[in-house]
Amino acid sequence: MVFAAGVDFWRWQPHPEVWVLVGGVVVLSGYALRVVGPKVVEPGTPVITRKQLAWLVLGVITLWVASDWPMHDIGEEYLFSVHMWQHM
């Protein structure tokens, strides 16, 4: 789909800054769960429940979907409303 202005936001473009951000969230979450968590909870208490882990994974996936292709390209080059939706 190409528009009159020549913007084809369906073409795939790599966005390494998004991958670094999402990767950083994953790495820091893993560090918090494996290193910090056991130090702050009482012995025998789980650091994170299955439900909390599911919400964490869902949040990371949501961050990735809202920040990477095609949302990134649409928001940057075509629709300002999509860009504002990314901020929400």
C-alpha cells in the first residue's frame, strides 16, 4: 500500500533501539527476579507468582508490539494519532 506522498509504512525497517529497550527490560527483569528477589522476600516465599510472571510477559510483549514495526513506522511517518497511542 503506497500513498500519494510516497510513504509506504508497510515496508519492514529494523529498529534496533526498540530491540535494545525491550531486551534491556527482559534482562533487568531477569536480574531482579534471580538476584534481587530472593534477598528481599522471606525464605520459602516465591519471588514471583505464575500470574505475576504472566503479566510481566504480557507487558513486555505489549511494549514490543507498540514500539516496533509497523506501529513505529506508522506513528513516525504517517499518523500522529498512532504515535500518541504508543505513548499511552
